[in-house]
Amino acid sequence: MIRITELSLPIDHSADQLRQAIIKRLKIAEEGLRNFVGLSAAMTRVRKTAMCCSLSMLSM
């Protein structure tokens, strides 16, 4: 298992966007990511008009 912290995505991200962000962060092929589990999420304000979601994930 690998723990990923500070993975920032838009609040309305899809499961596919999350999967692609994990693959990009780990620099692996799509087939290399078998499963992932969310540990926590927090919303932060990036600018006056934009917010993002910071996630902590475990990838397997």
C-alpha cells in the first residue's frame, strides 16, 4: 500500500478524474493501479471564486 497526501482536485471531480490523478502522481501505467481507498477529504479555498478538494488516499 502507498499513502498519497495532498492530492488536489476540483470539488465536483469524478471517480475517473480521481483515478487518473492517482496514476499521474504515482507515475504508473493504468493497469498498475488495482484499487484505492479514500481516507479523508478537506475543502480549501484557492481563490475568492474557486475551491478545491484535498484528498488522502491509500493505493493498492
